[in-house]
Amino acid sequence: MINKISATYQAEHSKLLKYIRSKVSRLEDAEDIAQDVFYQALINLNALVPVEDLMAWLFSVARNRIIDWYRKKKPLELSPEDELGIEDLVSECGFDRMDAFTKNLVYDAIMDAIEELPLEQRTVIIMQGIEGLTFREIAAIEGISINTLLARKRYAVAFLRQRLKSIKKIIDNQ
């Protein structure tokens, strides 16, 4: 099998590199991906598992490696919504112009609302919105992806916003 992979590498390397290069702008990155594809062929293919079409298999691996490469290279883009803290929510709902006593009541109500959140959402709100940890730090601590954390925070913020609007309506009606 190694001989077949070696022969395929020599015969088809430029074709595979051209395909990768059509998806990746830098030649160096394309060459790294192509090298990784052939390395994967060497370590994953053996004589016991016959491959009908080696080139199709290599192109499939190349496509997957390109996707992985883009995932690694894609910078994390946080929206202003993702960075909202508790103070931002209070300010956004107009509570920042109220007296200290009313603000304290609102903060107590927010803390009660946070306690009502599901554990996963509550954890993100507390760690990011109150303790000030970054999503990368939370992801490392919790062992989950940043996208999962962002989704959890968005659900939590929507719940808290709704609660704050209800509180605001009560205060405004007095």
C-alpha cells in the first residue's frame, strides 16, 4: 500500500495541490494541507483495508483538512451583544437614571432572575457578565466550545431582558 501511495503522490501531487490551492490563498498553507493529506494516507491506509479509488479518498481528506484549516483560522467575532454585562443590561433598560435604592432593588431582582436560569446559562452569565472572564477562558474551564457558550449567553440575556422590561413596566406604572 505504501508503494501505491508513493506512486499516487508522485503522479497526482500537483493535481491535489491545485485543488487545495483553489480553496486556500497562500501556497505555503496549501502545501501544508497537501502534505498532511498524504501523511494521513500513510498512517490510515493499510493493506488490510483496500481503497477502491485512492484519489477520491485523498480529495475527500483534503476537503476535510481545508474545512479544519478554515475553522482554525477563523477569528472569533463577538458581537456587542455577546459582550453585554449586567450593568449594560440595566443601563439598556433605562435603570441607570434611577435613584440608588431603586437600582439596588433592580440588581436584587436580576440576581433572582439569574438564579432561575438553567445551570449552563447561569454559569456563562456569572462567569462572563459578572466575573468578567473571556469566552476563551470559560471555554477552557468548562471544556465546551465558544459557540455553545455564546448560544447559552444569548438565551440568558433574552430571559434577563424580558425580566427587566417587566420590572421597568411595574416601576413606570407607580
